[in-house]
Amino acid sequence: MNGKAIVLDANILIRAVMGKRVRELIFGSVTTVKFFAPDVAYADARKYLPALLIKRGIDSSAAMLVLDQRRLS
């Protein structure tokens, strides 16, 4: 790794769970970039994700599991 680091906020965490592109960008860069997300970002994502998922007809329990399994720091 070359010292690059990115701090993710709740919006990016939400997009990583709900979308394909952000998730691919993150996981495609894990060998060259260190990703961090503060606890408050995860708390906010957990707060807002269920309503967003329901609105889009996505199973919230499975998506929340993805968020929990992808804790980055």
C-alpha cells in the first residue's frame, strides 16, 4: 500500500449497500487504499437505510447484514 487513505461517510456506506458501482470501487481499491468509516457514519447509515430500502422494495434485513459485515475500521 502506498499510504492512500479515504474516510467514508454515511452516504457512501449507504451507496455501497444499495448500489453496485460504489461497492465495486471500494472493493476494487482495497489493495491500494485504506478505507476508514467512523462509528457515527455506521450509526447514521443504520438509521436511514431501512426507510430507503423499504421505499425501493429491498429486503432490509439482508442489506443491514451487508452493512454490518463490511465494517471497515
